[in-house]
Amino acid sequence: MRGKSVLLIIGGGIAAYKSLELIRALKTRGCGVHAILTQAGTEFVTPLSVASLSGEKVFTDLFSLTDESEMGHIELSRSADLLVVAPATADLMAKLAGGLANDLASTALLATDKPVLMAPAMNVRMWNHPATQRNLAALKKDGVLFVGPNDGEMACGEFGPGRMAEPAEIAAAIEKYFASGGRLNGLRALVTAGPTQEPIDPVRFIANRSSGKQGYAIADALARAGAETTLVSGPVDIAAPTSVRLLKVTTAREMLAACESALPADVAVMTAAVADWRPEVALNSKIKKDAGAKAPAIQMAENPDILATLARHAQRPGLLIGFAAETENVVAYAQAKLKKKGCDWIVANDVSPATGVMGGDRNTVHIVTAGGVEDWPEMQKSEVGTRLAARIADAVRGKAA
Ligand code: CTP
């Protein structure tokens, strides 16, 4: 961890005393620590003890003009490599899940472009409360990392999950994060995601059921691994990961143009469900339903194949990965697609309605390469993203070696 730096946010809980031990553990490993103490946190540990152990000034007040002129809260939240919240109280979790920023700690969490690791600590009933569990799910979805809480006896005398992870466990989680992160540092990644919409007239379009979730998770994972990531996305209802460059498009032709503008790229992952055809003419005014008239026939034209175009491109991405959404013969079709499209890997998945993959949070994929097929077990789409980023890092490092 030498040379790394952590911004530690100490919330107001009895476990705050353990955060002093955490500062020592991090400093011993060579990691720099700046700390923010929430107002409630100052009831449990003093700014003086935190400053003495971290060897740095402690920040407690959002509106200290001196602090703002020396190091503003945005700068504070971005100069660290990782934000760690320990103890992460139910209140701090709720604030970040809801996007509130009414003190220095919550403002720093919202203003950062760095990953966040939370070590929750609270009473077992608070932890089990549907509101906290809802916030936990939302934060995980946003990419917040968690360590603990552990089961055990609490300061309040109750027993169950809610005890903050021990300082050594939190330090180990931070160490693991730094060891796995940064493997794609200095590389450029391009990801397409979501459906495309092909206009019929100003109010109607042809589209598909793609939610964009898998592509967004992959873009997030690549960015977390250090790649400078451009996400070219069709219309979807999900928020983009903060650390990617988002290019929003509507049609397949716009998606192709956006992808070409993002080249060169070391790796490209094409997860978008691009419409194969578009109405040949997009009418400028709405088609009217005249009584007795025949239903209109829509003449279709073929859209460009973005994956195949990039495969032949003068600036072909170093590692080009396609997706194959199939409803039968998943692996066989993917193998054929690998050849037809001229890409390096195909990530194949079964999107039959019974699998719940379309729009759902889980996925079962097969990685098809010229060398063979890897069958991955069913997992969260976010985990598919993380594992794929790790697999890409292995391949790119192997190629470079
Ligand atoms: N793709 C693309 N541009 C298109 C169509 C598909 O870039 N116009 C990409 C997708 O993003 C995906 C891969 O090609 O990475 C496979 O898409 P898929 O729709 O499964 O393949 P098709 O060639 O359309 O084959 P089919 O629909 O017949 O299965």
C-alpha cells in the first residue's frame, strides 16, 4: 500500500474507537490517511487522537473557510485513491444511497470520483431494517464496496449482524482492493450498451428489451481496474458509473459514429443490442390512421454491424469482444459468430424469457475464444463485469509479455 492514500470518514458510532486502530494499521503498511470526522463521530473520538495517529489535519466542518481555501471538499474527496467509511452508520449509508450532501462527510462521498469502501456498524435491528437493506442494495448497485458487518455481541447488549469488521479485516480489504485495482491502468476501453431505437416517425420507433445493465457493469469494472473507459449507450433507465465517459446515442448509425470517435482503444466490449434493421425512411410527420386505410408497410434497411466494422477498422481495438444473445444453441451460434464478426472473444448468454436475463440482475455466460469455451456459473451481472475485467487484464498482460 506504499504510496497509496485513503480518505477515512469516521461516522458517529461506538465502533469509531476501532477506526483509530485502523489508521495505525494503514500507516504501518505505508498508506497515507486523511480523515473526516462527522459531528457525531466527534462524540466518540476526538479530532486530536485522529490527527495524532494520522499525522494529518482532521476535517470536521463543511463550512470552514480556511479549510476550503487550503483544500476544498471536492479536492479532499478526489486526492485520495480510495474513500473508506468506518464506521458506516445507518445514517451515512442512507445519505449516500439517497444522494444527500448536508455535511462534509456526505458531500465528500457525493463529490468523489474514487471508489468507496464501507464498513457498516449499527444495532442488529437497524441493520436488518428494510430501509437499511434497501440502501445497502442500492449502494452495492452503485458500486460501493463493503466489508462486514460481522455477527457478534454489540455494545447495546444485543447479538447478531451489525458489529463493525475488525481493523485488521478492513485493512486487508483495502489491501486487496489496491492489489486488484489498477491492472488496466493506462489502457483505453470502449464499451457499447443498451438497445438502439430506430425511428419510424417522430413518435414511433423500433427497439428491443435490452436494459443495458450488463454493459454498464462491464464499463464500471473496466474503469475500476484503471482503464480510461468510454461507454457508448443507447437509451436506458440506469445511471452511468461516475468514472466513465458516457456518450449517449439513439440509433445504430449514431452508435457506430460514437464508437469510431472513441478509437483508438486497447479493448472494446460490444454488449449493445444493436437493431439489425431500421425503417428505410424516418418520416418527418406522424403517420395518421385514416379510417379504412390499409395498415402501413414499413420498408426496412440494414444497419451497419458495429462489431464487424471495428474488426476491419484501421484502428481495430487490440482486444475486440462481442456478445451473443441467443435463445438456443448458445455456444454453437457464438462460435459461428466469432468467425463471422472477426472478433477475438464472444461472450455468449442465453436470453430466453425463462432465464430472466433480459432486464434481470443475474447472468450465466460462456466465454468463447478460438482456443475453446469457458462456462461461467450463474452470477450477478456486476460480478460478470468484475470477472471479465480481470480476464481481460490477464489476456492483455499476457499479450504484452
Ligand atoms: N452487433 C453490432 N452491430 C450490429 C449488430 C450486432 O455491433 N448491427 C454486435 C452486438 O453488440 C454483439 C454482437 O454483434 O456484440 C452480436 O450481436 P447479435 O445481435 O447477437 O448478432 P447478429 O449478427 O445480429 O446475429 P443474429 O441476430 O442473427 O443472432
